[in-house]
Amino acid sequence: MITNSKTIIVSNRLPVKITEENGEYILSPSEGGLATGLGSVYKRNNNIWIGWPGIEIPEHRQAEVTEKLAGLNLIPVFLSNEEISLYYEGFSNEVLWPVFHYLVTYANFEQAYWDSYKTVNEKFKAVTLNHLNSDDIIWIHDYQLLLLPCLIRSEQQEVTIGFFQHIPFPSFEIFRLIPWREQLIAGMLGADLLGFHTFDDARHFLSAASRLSSSNLSDNILIYKNRQVVVEAFPMGIDAEKFDKLTRTEKVARYTSSFKASLKNVKTILTIDRLDYSKGILQRLQAFELLLQLHPEYIGKLALYMIVVPSRDTVPRYKELKDQIDQLVGNINARFRTINWVPVHYFYRSFSVEFLSAIYSTADICLVTPMRDGMNLVSKEYVASRSNGDGVLILSEMAGASKELNEALIVNPNDIGNIMEAIVQAINMSPEEQHKRIKSMRAIVNKFNIHLWVKNFMDKLNEVKSMQESLHTK
Ligand code: G6P
């Protein structure tokens, strides 16, 4: 049967970002895992991706940008600076982000944020409906668009809608603190399939939904407004093959050898994060400081390479965190550095994937200690980049990835002493043990890759839809 049906991906950000240089709009591909994974979807047939291009585009130039993006199967949703401030920085990143990461005291429950969140979700609805045929499949992503499934459903009863949340879903006792909790749950329940990274996130959502909506729950299926809504865990993977192959390219080899030459027998610990208080950057620095204090034998022999990628720095908490990191790094370096050794090499910027590949494949230890993280793809990228089979991953038990990467040294990110001990264990781990652990984790990262993640989600969505249709025809 020939069908014209297409898949529409909707997320807050498009997989390309627009920047302005001398009045010209420049498009650059985003390196994110999602863009890679869904690249195989939106670049095919007449499929499309709908999202915000990353900056405010004045009205008189919107047609030009729309046309530029159309060639890439991308459809923009234009946001004003006020909407960026209230919906994106405000409700998404000053309400949902902190609450969903269990940092409730960081949340600002401003009515104006909520009003704008509703307006912008409506904007996404309007753009989606403009491009929608009734037999299309819609796949909505993440916490910025929690109301969108229901908004679309109310206009198109039969359309297929999948939703995936990339950040944790908190326990009901936390979620219930949000003043607009019922509306958020109702928004999500417009989907046919709701996906989360872990079983615990799915369980928390089911618990909140069955308490806050008039739905009936049986296993992982909610019956809501006479429809079945299926809730399941789909742990996201990475393009493991790409990371493995990259380490053998000429460009990466050049970076690797110059990086190694600069190290002069100093062992390296690597950390890479977006600037975010959920990532446990300060606690990790404190653990490293404690290590140098209690184990002076490592002074001059071990260095921390810390990459912090700028993010959301217009949100006050992020600005504050940046200052705290700058200060702590300064203190540690001032206290422990010697004439020819620096303890913390701190970079506040983003790097090319080739540079990251070189640093991933060189670092002896990768330290990933978020206070709370939906999945954490850095841990998987490190494992996939260890083509030689050695290296040690230290991983927070609060990251979704810790459910899969059991052979990492698992730590409690609040326990500075525990992180320090794990670093000591990692430094002293025999090559045999390193190989055994990395091998087992590589098998997992290779098998449960991003392509399988996309396939599993799409297959399940089709299955859910067929199940619903067969129920209706009975
Ligand atoms: C997390 C979220 C994404 C978000 C990304 C970058 O991974 O789950 O939805 O796009 O952070 O954050 P930003 O605010 O720059 O889009």
C-alpha cells in the first residue's frame, strides 16, 4: 500500500542552530545525540522536524529563515525575546527543570511563566497542525512541550502521538508541588505512548497521572478519556559506532598525540558537562580537592580536565553556578599547583566532536557525577571511545545510565568521600580489570545504540496504535 503518511518530530530546539554574523543568518548543525539519532528519521521521505531556531528572528526576516530551513526538512517556530525569557528561561528552566531534578527550592512558580508556557505550546500546536495530515505520526520531545500532546489531540482525535521525556520524572511528592500539576499531566496524556529513560521515571509518571487525573491504571496502561495511553521505559543510546570509528581518524589521531605529549606521565581525569547545577560540578571539584589534601602523593601526578559547555547563562542560578565554579577552580589551583603542574585544567566552552573524541580516548578516568540526570550520554560516549579497551568510568547512581553501565564504579554524588575513594580505586585499577569492565560496558553501549532506541520507540508506537484501533473496531 502506498501511503503519504509522514513522521513529524517536534522539540523545543531544531537540530540546527541559527546565529547572526554581520546581519547574515548562519546555520550550523547541532552535535547533540538527539540530532544524530533522529537524523535518520527527519531526513527521510517527506518527514519533518519542527522547533525553535535558537534566537529571535524579526518578523520581516522570518520568510527568509523559513525558506532556508525548508531545504533541510526543518520547520521553524518563531519565538519573541519575551517568550524566550518567560517560556524557555522561565517556566521550562526555572520551574520544570529544577523540580524534575529534585531541586524544588530553585523553582520560581511565576504565573507569567506559566501563561507564556501555555501560549508557546499553543504556537507549537498551530505550526504542527499546519503541516499535519491525519495519518501522520507525531513524535514530541521533552519537558518544554508537555502540553502539546493534549493540544494536538483536542483538534485531531485519531492522530498518532508519541512523547519522550529526556529528563527525570520526579516522584509524586515532588511533582505535586507544582501549582499547575493537573494541567501538565493532562497535557502529557494526549499522547498514545509516553517514553522515559528509566523504569523509575515511568513508574513516577504513572503514579502522578493516576492520582492527578481521572484515569484508570492497569500495569503500564492508563485509560484516560476512553483512550489507552501506554507508558514505558526506553533508555536512550548513542551512535556508538561513530565514536569508536572517530578515534581512528587522522584528525583525532593528531589531537590525541599532541594531547598525550602535553601530559608527561600525568594521569588524567576527564569531566564534560553543560553548565548546570544538576551535574554536581562543585561536589566533584570538592572531591578532587579532598583527594589532593588527603593523598599528597598524587600532587604532580594527576590532573583534572574539566570541560563545562556554556548553557542557559541568562538564568540567574546558572550565572551563580558559573561564578562558584570559577572561584573553586581558582582556589584549588592556587592552593596546590606547582611550577610545572596544574591540578585543574578548566575549559568554559564547547569543542568539536573530533577534539572530544581525542580527549575521551586519552583520559585514564572519566568522572560523571550528576546529582540527578535523565540518562547522561557523556558516560556512554566515553565507553564507546575506549577502542583500546582500557579506562575507568566513575558514574553517579543518580544518572539513568547507571542502570545499564553496572561495571562503572558507582558513587553517590552527595558523598564527597565516596567520590574521592572511587578516584583512588580507579587510579590503582589493574589493566586486566579495566579491560574486563570496559568490554562489558562497550557491549551494552554498542547494542543498545541510538538507532535501536528510535526503532524500539517507533515500533511500540505503531503497536499501541494498532491495539487501540482493534479495540475500537470490536
Ligand atoms: C537537556 C534537555 C534538552 C535540551 C538540552 C540543552 O538535554 O533534555 O531538551 O535541549 O538539555 O539545553 P538547552 O536549554 O540549551 O536546549
